[in-house]
Amino acid sequence: MHKVRTTLTRRLAAILTALPLLAPTVGAAALAGASVVAAPTAAAAPDGQAVVPPMGFNNWNSTHCRADFNEAMVKGIADLFVSQGLKAAGYQYVNLDDCWALPNRDAAGNLVADPVRFPHGIKAVADYVHDKGLKFGIYTSAGTKTCDAAGFPGALGHERQDANLFASFGVDYLKYDNCNNQGVDARKRYTDMANALHATGRPIVFSLCDWGESKAWEWAAPIGHLWRTTGDISDNWFSMINIAHRNQPLAPYAGPGHWNDPDMLEVGNGGMTAAEYRTHFTLWSMMSAPLLIGTDLRTASAETFSILSNPDVIAVDQDPLGKQGTVVANNGGLVVMVKELANGDRAVSLTNETGGTATISTTTDALGIANRSPYRLKDLWTKVASTNTTGTISASVPSHATVVYRITPGPVPVPPAGTSHLSDIPWTGMLNGWGPVEKDRSNGERAAGDGRAPTINGTVYAKGLGAHAPGTLTYHLGARCTRLTVDVGVDDESTRTGSVTFRIYRDDIKVADSGVLTTSDPARALTADLTGGRTLTLAVTDGGNGIDYDHADWANPRLTCT
Ligand code: GLA
């Protein structure tokens, strides 16, 4: 069969991106043959802070270093958080960015607040914010000076002294920038401040801001609560969407207490349309990003308030499962993301990055909720609710807009007691390298039902699942099953190049592995202990020579449940 390479490559990319969604650590790493244990996991927050992404305000995107960044502004924001219901909606931190200090430390080496901007000092502002039941944040740089060209003192070499000063102000959150770092190793600089904050004894959320330079997502979870993943956002569509693209693949690194930070919100600053700001706010929520308002709420429009306080979208961001959403498809700028939520719901966003209105569709298979009909859907911007019994979710989406649904799937089918053929049981998620997985047939690569009887090295099987690497099949076990036995191998119709590794996972644990099998190998019998498992995942990956003709048969799979 002749394959269209570009389509295949695109599909492969989509599958690899989507895999972490279906089985948290059965992701790209597992497909690449890496140890499952080594894959990043969403561990609990080590110190109980930032269990959900921080929400609040930071002045930078609104004021930069201008004079309108001052005590009146900060107090005004705190007032509006309460009076406009933003505090009730979850916004908590009122944070100062660069330019709050004077260019020089005092004789004792302490930072000094700019007396024009903050005539009563920083502690007075912190007290004001605290009196409203809110939290207070501050900024400095892991360098000799901060980032603004005016050059305010940074904390490099002053970590203990500055951390102590911040704690004495009552600071609850520190954004720690990266300018003028003198080439000192990022891990050292950020760890020194983390230790200094810890030594104060005051719980302080630690926000690393090195713009992704050191790939902090790979190392900073034990010392910080969030890390910038990109350079600075600007108030325009291209900046915002490019940052989203860079932050989206980092989903496996986020989790309670340790978040990817694609920078603060521009919503309301005037450089984007309302549809673009709704896309911005939706994507940040799908990505479990911190929601730090970056506009001057004292002059914000009703529309800005309504975007920033949409409770349904905020609930997606703040969902306690803390799983960053992933891209399941990107067809020329028509982007589908899915985010698994704590109660089993899925948030699904359909973003149109193109210049004209387009229909964007996805399937319940791609979302990991197949065979859970009927699904309840709520459009989180229009609030229109509906019920769907088909496997397709689809909407007409204007240019640069996003439609986002919260989907509540129907009850999970439980496998029957006794021993059943797995091919008679509905899967809950299916991703496949080429065409759909076939029941009781080999993989025909294209339409459903186009394979033949599964055949491995001359043995013909009546029952089986015909897959094509790379891919996964997931099943709900509900902790009721004990065992899967199966013969695996490359189907005889893969004449020359087929080579596949078959792996079986009980939840996140690998419980069987075939090693590499090629067209010349006989079927290998695998037995997997599923006792206590909630989810069964069957994964097929390329055996090392590319995914050409990787027709992967799970032959005669028998599931035993109680
Ligand atoms: C850097 C940061 C910004 C902001 C400015 C302040 O550019 O990335 O978020 O804090 O510094 O100077």
C-alpha cells in the first residue's frame, strides 16, 4: 500500500503529542523505548503551595516602568479584586513587578522602595493588600541588576538579605528574573534564592523567570512553583499564539505545585480583539497557566471583566487534577486541545489560528472518552448546553477565535466478569498510526473494516485487534480485572519491513513487553497482571526501522475480570 508521507508524519506528530493525555506516563517517552519511571510526573506540591496555578495581578504588562505604577494603582487593584468579584472568582495575588525600588541599596545594603511611587513603603502596601484577604507579591532579578534599563539592584549575592527583607514586608510571592546574571549558572542562582526564601520560614511562592533559557521545567520542580517557558509576551496575536505554541508541548512537566508559566495576561490592554483575548484566556486555562491579570482594572471595560472572570474557564485552569492540556490535533492552524479534569470531565478547545472562519472537529476517540455516550457539552463562553450521542465534536469557529467545551461523558462501561475477548469490549481511547484499530481483523491502514483475519507467521486468529504503530488503546478496568493474555506479532501482510514493540501498562506501570518483533518472528505470548488496575493501555511502537508496514496484531486477547 502506498502511503502519503506528509500526512503520516503529521498524524505521527499528533499521536506523540496526545499520548501523555491518555496515559500520563505512557507517553512519548514510553514510545521511544525510554523507561517509564524516568518520564516527568505530576507529583504533589512539595510544600503545599500553588496546588493550583496562581491567580492574581501584576502591573508590568499595563505600566512597564512608567510613573502610573505606584501605590494608588496597587491599592486600587486590591479594591477592585474585592468589589468586582475577582477575589471571589479566585484571584488572590497582587504583585509588584520591576521598578518598585530605588537604583541604590541603603547603607545597610537593603533595597529601598521608590518614595515617589510608594511614599508609605512596601510594607504598608502589603498590609493593605492583606487586610483585603489577598496576598502580596514582589519582584527582583537573579542578577546584579533587574531588567529595566534604569537598572535597579538585583539579588545576586544578596539572596539572604533580600529574602529576609521581603519576608519582613509580608511578601507571599516572588518573581525572580534573569537579567544581569553575570553568567552564573541558573540552577545555582535560583536554588540560592529558593534556599533563602525557605530560610525565612515564611511560605513564599517562588516564580522563576529565566524565559526558558535553562529549561527550568526539567530541573526546577523541587525548588520553585512556576517557571517562565518563553520570552516576554506582547499585546498582539502573534506574540500570544507563538508563546502558546512553545508552551503546549511542555504539558508533561506541569502539575500541582509546579507549573509552566507562558507569561502574564494581556487581556484588556487593547492590542487584540475580544475574540483573540478570549482565545488567550482559554489557551492559558487549557495549559494550567498562572492567570496574572496584566491590565489596569481601574480603567478596564465590562468586556475585559467578563473575560477575566468567566467562572467556567477559570475552573478549567484551576482544576484540582492539575493536568496541563495537550494538543490532540493541529490541521493547518485548526487546533484541538484537551484537558482531563478531576471529575472525569474533559475540557476541549477548538482554536482557529487561520485568517478565515473554519469548522473544527474532533472525536471522542481522540479525546479518550469513546463509548461514553451520551456526552453532555457546555460551551464555556456562550453557556449553551447540549447533549451529543455521536462520536464527533465540531464547531464553526471564526478567525482567531476559540470555542471551548466542558464535556461530561456518560458512565464508564465496566468489563464483564469472567474471561472475555478484549476485541468484544469497547475501548475508551484509541490512537493509531494509520487508519483505525480493527476488531477481529488486521490493520488495513485506511477505512474501518478493511483488514483481513489477523495472521502471525502462518497462524490465523479468529479474534484480535489490528493496530498500526505508533499507537495506544485504552480500556477502563475499574479495578475489577486480574489478567490479560495475548499473542502479539507483526501481521503476515507486512511483507518486508514491519517491526514492532508491544507493551502493556496497568495504569502507569509497564507489566509486559514483547521486545522487538519483526515479520519473520512467530507470535509471542504475553501475560499481564492487571490486579487492582484502573486502566489498561496497549501500546505499539516502531521496532527501530521506521513505522513502515508496522501492522501490529494483538491476537486472541483474553481479559479476565471478577
Ligand atoms: C523581564 C521579564 C518581564 C518583566 C521585565 C521587567 O523582561 O521577563 O516579565 O518582569 O523584565 O523589567
